Amino acid sequence: MSPQAMGEFVDELEELGYVVRRPDPTDRRAKLITLTSKGQACIAAGIATIDGIEQQLTARLGERGHAQLRSLLAKLLEDG
């Protein structure tokens, strides 16, 4: 991702209220990007969703089946 594209992405996240930019006290040229409470809640919701999916997979496939699925999906990503 180019620096320009990253800047545009951060602009959008800031407009949506997920992050704020603050001056870096150690480097006047830099900005620190930090999560707002809305951004932290979004991350927590994402983690909870992923955990729920992982639990459902384990319940349906068992530990071994879930591990095999993860291994196969990782292989697909490597080959792609």
C-alpha cells in the first residue's frame, strides 16, 4: 500500500470516528494514529465474531477437523 493510499485510508477511518490523529511528541513531522472508543469497540466486536466462528467450526468439525481446515485454507492462501 502506498503512503498516499494509507493516508486516504486513515482519513476515511478518522471521518468515520474510528481513529484520531495526534502530534507525535518526539517527531514534529509525524502524527500518531490512535483508536477511539468507537474503534476499540469495533476491534472487540471483530474479535468476538471470529472467536464465535472458531467455536462453531470446532463444534461441528472437532479439534482435529478444525485444524485440518485451517491447514487447507492456509495452503490455498500460499498457492494463490
